Amino acid sequence: MPRKRATIREVAQATGLSPAAVSYALRGLQVSEETKERVRAAAAELGYEADPIARALASGRTGMIGLLCGSLEDLWQQSLAVGISRGLREKDRYSLILDAFGDPARERAVAQQLRDQRVDGMIVQPIDPAAAFWPELCESLPVIAVGDSIAGTAGEVVFDNRRGVTLALEHLRALGHHRIAVLTPTRASTPDRPADVHVMAEAERLGLDIQVATSPHGLADATAVAHDILAAKEPSAVFCFADSIAYGVYAAAQELGLSIPGDVSVMGYDNHPMSGLLTPGLTTVDWGIDGIVRAAVRLMAAAADGGTRRRHVVQAPALRERGSVARASALR
């Protein structure tokens, strides 16, 4: 016969404490470290496991955090989701990971669905940070934004996109590139995302001829978009707002018999681990994903625990030079 689940009263009897004190100790609240260790040891010996439903009813919390990704076709966002999920688990929380598929309308629907499912909070890498629904949603649960700022959030880990775009375009210009194709996942319906705004402003400042095209993150779609860009043989360099999109440029160049960087230079924007394994390695902008994960998890845990102080973390970029960018004078 299976062993009967131990109760909190049995743990209380074993430790000489009240059930309320045991409950506090198991949750790490209002008791000494010695008491916490004594209670946890007794609970482990008795095989006590907290009933998640009972805990949720008693505390008003589910222990679940919604993690809304803009597009999980983006390999970097996959890595971010894995890192945040692990970080939340270390804080005794679970993540419910959902994908907006790069669609602003789906992003809104999924965000509202997470709210209705009573998650304790939400971490989001927004597709449309200026969407009108965000402030109202942020009033109903703690939201942490990653990447771009959203009005009304409990905290945010924002990328210094102005600096990131400047690093990329100044690097290309210093090597003689003036006609540059920019591939972005941003749709026409969300034209005011900071990175896209900055790229046009910096292009004007630097005197660059910029051609902007929208590209999905998926390899096949990104390859098709890049194929059309490269076939025209106009830009000397392609700057991609995601390394996943840059992988499509590599594939298109191979299809067209073009060499990187001999015929065209390619640059990414997030330093996914695969980028260093390509031949040649992809020059890209590194946002320090480990730091982003730590900050997002820390802010979310504090907000979910009732913290009211809004925290703003700015993630600085760094240029990672590899072999995919050459001087324009040496091209073709």
C-alpha cells in the first residue's frame, strides 16, 4: 500500500511547534534559521510535501509566473526562457511559458489569458511595448518587462538599444560600409520600437544609406527575406536585429554562391552561443544574457512577494567582433 501523505500536524508534533509555526518555517517566514532547519529536517524525515492547492488557497498565490515570449523561433529568446525558468525554480516558483509567435494581437490575447489564470506575476519580452492594453493589465498583476520599457510595470530590464545600434553602425561605417540592409522582426503595425527608431536616427547622423526590411526569426522565412536582399547586390553589409535572422543571411548567401565576408558582411544583435560556431563566426552585439536572467528573476520575485518599489535596470551592450565583417573596400 502507498504510504499516507504526512500532515503538517505530524511535523508540528515531531518538532514541538504549532502548525502555524511549521507553516512559517517551511515558507521561510518569521522564524530563526535554526527553526527552519529543524522543521525542514523533520518534514524530510516524515516525507511531508505541501499540498500545492491548499497552499495556493491559503496564501492567495499559485507559485506560477507567466513568461510571455515575443517569438520562440528566435533562438536567443529560447535561451532567455530557459534561463529565467531555471532561475524562478531556484526561488521555488514555476514558469508557464507562452509564445506570441511575433504577432501583437496574439501577444495581447496571451497576456490577458495569463492574467485570467491567476499567475502571481508575468515576465514579458514585448513585441508592442506601446500597446494600449499594458497599463490596465499591469494594474491587475506584477509585470516585469525585458528588452523594451512598458508603462505601468513593477520593474524592467531594458536594453540600451541606442548604444547597441550605435556600436553596430559605427563599426560598419568605420570599415567603409555605407549601403547597409537592416533586417528587423518589427512589423509595420509596431513601428515605434526603440531599436528601430534609433537605427534610422543613427543612419542619418552617420550618413548611411539604410534599407530596412521585416524578417521573421524562423530560418526558412529569414532565408527567403535575405535571399531577396542579397540577390539585388546593393548593400555591402546586412545588420540583423537578431542572430537568428542573421543565420538566414548565411543560408541565403550560400544559396547564391556569395561568401561572407568576401561578398557581403553580416552582423547580428544578441550573441547567441551558435554565433561563435559559424564559419566565419558572426560579429554581433552581446547583451549579457546571464545578467538579464538574474535581474529579471530578482525583480519578479520581489514584485510577486508584494514589493512595491519599481526597479529599472539598464543592460549595456558590448561588441563581439568575429569574422563576418570585413572592410568594404575589399568586397567584390
